[in-house]
Amino acid sequence: DQLISQIAAGEVVERPSAVVKELLENALDAGATQITIRLEEGGVKRIAISDNGRGIAPEQLPLALARHATSKIASLTDLENVATLGFRGEALASIASVAAVSITTRTADAAHAWQIVGSHQGTVAPSSGPCGTTIDVQDLYFNTPARRKFLKSEQTEYGHCAEVVRRIALARPDVSFSLTHNGRTIDHWNVCEMARRSSQILGNDFAEARLPIDESAGPLRLHGYAGLPTASKARADGQFFYVNGRYVRDKLLVHAVRAAYQDVLHGDRFPSYVLALDLDPALVDVNVHPSKIEVRFRDSRAVHQFVFHAVQRSLAATSA
Ligand code: ADP
Ligand code: MG
């Protein structure tokens, strides 16, 4: 059972940044508007994420760490309409099988916080702290040396963690994020508008040369900003696409955007963009891989055409 957990954990938490992603998604699912991420040694030594979300009731705490326990799906039909980011109920259990985990949490109606340490078999004890949840993950892979060997340098692992935070923060300007590494504050983004959050994250070049996009057709809506190629540097890491709020790196979508840029601007450089596609959750399958970075559309041709034309029209409108 422990072995099965550790194998499953390898899928879900292949490196520190995967832990950061799962914990951030949980915080957002809990309705947090303020999230603090503290990392030590690239996340390998410690990943502690605090949120001001709704918290976990003490009787639910062991369940949060149990495999396949999720509070987010009530029935099988819900699987078809996944609106929350997490829905498998295996992330925390997996993380707890390969690291030392503690959860400290307090709901709005509780007189004080509660804490559980270790696994779902750990005892739930009174604790102190504000409303919301802190999940503290220490010594990742301490009990699975084979996996630990695959970790890269502290700086590389930190870079992956920071990228995950950027992706999520970019989609959620309505939430404040603060990121520290080895005790130093690296990023702090207050609640703001999308225009501001995207220039904070993508830089002033992007802020000065970008087109707002907001187009709808039937069940599809594409909104965000398409950056224009500027005289200054084009960043290879400045392309962000979201489907129903979830960051994805999907060949079909990347191709549609790239084709639109080429059609209008004929350049070979690929500018930054932040685009969000929203559609009926029943028209898209996000349950294809534990890392959930790729998606499958019911009608991929229609999605491709819609994204292509939406980007093409906005680019053409200003370059005309
Ligand atoms: P999933 O997100 O797929 O439901 P997880 O293993 O990530 O599974 O989390 C298990 C459960 O723990 C969640 O369904 C939720 O009820 C609870 N939980 C986890 N993190 C938080 C959090 N930050 N705030 C409130 N509840 C949480
Ligand atoms: Mg989750």
C-alpha cells in the first residue's frame, strides 16, 4: 500500500513544482484571495503554502490526506462538468507518501485552528492560526532516494516552482500572491486588474504593445491580450494559454495562435500573449494526464478555427 502510494506519487508529484501546483490549485478551489508561498532550497527542503480560503473542518482533516478522497465531486456526472481545478483526491495523499506533511487549518466558524501531521492516520490536534489553511511539505522524497536522484540543481527546481506560480498568478489577478525563496521575498503581487497583473509578470514591453481580445461565438469565448512584436526582445517564455482558468500547453491551441500571427504579421518572431479560452466544461476533457497540462476538445476543429480567427481579427484590426 505504501509502495503503491509512492508509485502513484511519482505521477502526481514528479518534482517540487508539481507540489506547488497542486497546493496552489487547492488554495484557489478553497476560495482564497491571499496566498503565500514559501520555498526553501528549490522546494526540496520545504514548500509551505498558506491561504485565507474556507479551511477544512477538523473531522474532514484525515480525509484530506486519504487517497481518492475529494470533497469536490459528488457524483459521476460531476466528472463530466469539472469546474474546480482539483478533482481526483490524490494529490495530498501522494505528497504525504513522499514528504513530511502537516496541515494547519481553521474554518470561519471554528473557535481555533486544528492540525494534522503525517498521514491520514495522524491525530488531529488543536492548534492556533488564522482562518484558512497552511500546508507545510518538508524533505521531499526523503524516503524515495531513487526519485531524489532525478532532481536538478536547487536553482533549476526553484525556477520550475516560480514558473508555476507565474502561470497561476497571471490567470488570477483577483488573488494576491507572495513568493519567498530561502527567506527572501522574490515576488509580491497585490490584487489588481488583468492589465496590470500581466504587465507585472510579462514586463513593460508587453504592457506597451499589446492588443486586448474579447470575442465570443456560441459556447466559446476568447479573451486576454495578444502582444505585438516590439523592437525589443521577444521572450520565449511569454506565451500563456488558459482553458477554463487552467494553464495549458496544447499543440492545437499554440498552432492556432501562431498561425494567426503569421497570417497577419508574416514575422517569424513569436510575441508574448495571455489568452484565456472559456467554454462549456462538457465540451472539453481535462482528465487526460495527472499533470493536466493538455486538454482534449470534443470539436477540436471548431476550437482551432475560432481561436485562429479571433486572434487574426484583432491583429488585423490594428495593423490595417
Ligand atoms: P482534490 O483537490 O483532487 O480534491 P487533494 O488531494 O488535492 O484532492 O485535496 C483533498 C481535499 O483536501 C480536497 O478535496 C479539499 O477538501 C481539501 N483541501 C486541500 N487543500 C485545501 C485548502 N488549501 N483549503 C481547503 N481545503 C483543502
Ligand atoms: Mg487538489
